[in-house]
Amino acid sequence: MRLSRDKVNKLSHVVVERLAEHPEVHFADDRNTIRLEVRKILEDLLHAEEKIDAGVRAKIASQKRSILEGSGEWDILYRKYYQEELKKLGV
């Protein structure tokens, strides 16, 4: 899923605020530093997801016969290949 920079920033703020609400959580750095790291992690995850998605779509497109996106067969193959790519990454 593609998220705008503003949405990623908002998510990073929400994550840090929720963590700060827990009494057992203590930040070693200031909140902005933590927020920036959370944003970087989110952006890295989204980028990795985009790469997996593109690879899975290419794999489906390379089938001997044409498989229409949105069809039941396409959906099954997408989920199968997506899971295979996640396993390769150890997720």
C-alpha cells in the first residue's frame, strides 16, 4: 500500500505518543529522534512491500497464459507468491 509522506509522519507521531502513554516505556532519546526512527522503519517496510508486490506481479505476468488481474486465479497466485516472498525474507 502506498502511503503519502504526511500519512507516514502522522503514523510515526501516533506510534511515539502511544508508546509514551505506557508507564513501563522510557525513551533513551528525545521523542523527535524516536519518531524519526519510527518513520524510517515505516518507510523501509513500505518500500520492501512495494518491491515484493512488483516482483509478485511480474511473476504472475510471466505465466505461459494470460491471467487477468482481479480474477480468482490471479488472487490465489498473488497470495501464494506474496507468502513465498515473505518467507524468503524470514517474515
